[in-house]
Amino acid sequence: MTTHQLSRPSGRARAWVAAALATALVGAGAVAIATSASAAPVNLSQGKVVSASSVEGADVNASKAVDGNNGTRWASQFADNQWIQVDLGGPATLSSVGLRWEAAYAKSFQVLTSTDGLTWATAATITNGTGGNQTINVTVSARYVKLNLQTRATGYGFSLWELQVFGTGGSATPPYSPKPLPPAPPGADTTVTHHEFQANCTPTHTLPDDPIVFPGQAGASHSHTFMGNRSTNAQTTAASLVANGTTTSCTVPQDRSAYWFPTLLKGGTQVVSPSAQTIYYKAGILDYAKVQPFPAGLRFVVGSMLATQSEFQNAPGHVEGFECGNLSFQWDIPAYCAPGSELNVRYQAPSCWNGVDLDSANHKSHMAYPVNGECPAGYPVPVPMIEFKLSWPVSGDMSSVAFASGRGYSFHYDFFNGWDAGVLSALTQHCIDGGLQCNPRGFDLYKPWAGGVLDTNYALIP
């Protein structure tokens, strides 16, 4: 038996097919479908936060469907029952939804709306879609719009050049516009492989305090090791972090943030590294140029001291676990590490903020991890993704090594933002949004033409 595989059209051919299909549209399901979009006052979806059930690849992520560019698109994986949804940023009165399908369109789908991103109502049902350009008339008030894509018309997934939601209302917040990099000289390497900068901070002290979980309650926590702001204790507040006279153990003096994690113990004795630790500030979303600096006073907890080994291993962010010597990707502290090696751990934080709360009751729910490279509904603001890379000078027999919070998989950490707003904004825009691999001063060793953020005295470069 001969198996025939579907040959995928080229991008140009697929675009031609989509254009041809646009001339053959008919009414379908319970709503009217036209060959051209009705004149509408405002496209509320352009540039807004969007998420999807899946993406075919990094260059066809969901944000491409709301970027206002008819030459870029979102594409799902090759399967039925996918979705894409957009957060309009606030309550809106909707009049129509415009769709510009690539050749991989949906034969059947629903338009769903919601006021809270949790409870959905069906605004329209399409049962015999024909692709091309569609205008679906709706009359509803909502903040969120979702396409529930049920049946594919081709052997590929679902693909949209543009998802446009017309109406009035929504959010009038202007789009985030980072400062561009200087022009690269002829022949310079402009390839983007990283979008990050480092903060290097040395541990300073240990205390049984946690100013996020137990504010004002000295001694209420297990022992934590603190780095960054030297004043951090149970009484720490957003104001105290940036008060005159506070200093930091971080390389950049304008980073007076507080960072802490459970103290490591060996045979009951505290182990504190004398070396500077690495804290990466990265893009957690695919569209890295949209990452915005943390708001003043934002704080959150990453991980859980009550996590099981499976929960630690399968945490939503990328977790590399523990390593020492030749061992890596260990989900508990290894029983033995080669003499002279160090114990290391890497763990990533959520990087999508709800845009409202600087903290929450469980110190986590105001933050979320990206889904398929996009910030999920209800968390519209992409912020830097913090990744702790910590080390401890312990090796040999590790059977008596544990954290003050318990086994290795109880590892967690806390962050309380105390950055100088101007410096953090400049580093975020230059290094993360600019697609560079920066040191703490904002210089990319491999792209010197891009310049930096801070001079040798750690003053902002004009």
C-alpha cells in the first residue's frame, strides 16, 4: 500500500490560496459572514495580550495574530480542537470579529466571549466555514474574546494572519515601546540568541525571617540566606528597601532588591557561599521585545517548601535541578558529589504579572508562568523572568546536606523589587528587549557595537 502525504504549500502559495478563498465565502451557521470587514470604529485587539492552546513554532506565535501586520501569522499544531484568545484590556462593547485566515482555516468554530476570562458565552457558531476573510457580527459586552477552533479544513493546524475585534472600550493603555539599539555597523553580527542581563549578588546574612510570608514577625520562618539589600529582615518594606542609606551586595549599586532562599545545612551547620551568585533577568515570552521592567515594590515567592519531588521536577518554569561534578538534572540533593566540586541549583520564576497587585494572599497568584510562550489571560504584563543560579561549597558525602526547609526539592526563593526604576528600565530595554546577552553593566561581549547601560562608575550612560 502506498501512503500519500500532504505536501505543504510554500508561504507565498499558501497566501495565494487564502486570497483565492476570500472570493468564495458564503453565510454559515447562525451568523452572517461577509467577504470584507465591515467598517468599525476601532480594532481593539491590536497589540493586546493574546494566548493560544499551541504554536507550530516560535516564528508563528499567537502575538503575530494581533500585531497589525498582514504578513505575519499565528499557526497551531497539527490537530483539531485548538483555541486562541485575546484580552482587550478592559470592558468593551463589541460589534464584529474580523478574521484573515491563512490557507489552514477552520471548517467549524465558535466565537466565545467573557468578562473575566473564566466563564465563557457563545457569541457565534460557524459550521461550514470557508476561510479567507471573514467578518462575524456580534453584539455583546466583554473583555475577552476566544476562538474555539474545532475542525480543520486541511491536514495542517489552524492559522490566522490577523484576529481583529472591533468595537468601543477596552484598554487605552499605549503599547510598550522600548528604546531601540544603535544601528549596527556593516557586517556586524545581529543574530539574536539571548535576551538577558545578569545581576551578581553575594550572600550577606542568615535570619529566621521572611518579610513577604511573615512580614513584621521576626523569627517566624525557617532560616533564610539573604543577598542583595543588606538591611533585609522581617521588618522590610518596599519603602525601606530604597530608603537613603541602604546598601546592596549586588554588583550594580542601584539594585537594592532583596533576594533570599532557604539556608543550606550540612550536619546541622549553616553553609553560606562567599562567592557572588548569578541571577539572570531574561525574557520568559517568545516576543522578547515586549518585556517590561518590574513595578516598584513587586514581590513574589517562587516554588514551594511543601513541593513533592515530582512537583519540583515538573514545575511550570524550566527547572534544571541540582548538579555537582558530573551529575546534573538531579531532583534532590545528590548523596555524593565529587570532592572539590560545588552543589548548584537553577530555578526559574513566573514572568507574567496581572498588572494590578504588587502581592497576593499566597504571594503567587498575582504572577503566572507563560503558556506556549505567551502571557495567559488575566496576566497581561510580561516582566523579566528571574532565574536563580546558586552554588554552595559542599562536596563528598552529602547524606547530611539539606535545606532549612527540608529535602532538596523543598527549594524555593523570594524576590522583593528594590531596583532604581531608571536603571532597571534601561537594562530591560537595552538587554532583554534588545536581544542581547549582557553583563551587569549592560554590555554584550559579542556585540560591542550595541553599547551599554552603565559606565565603569555604574552611572547611566546618556
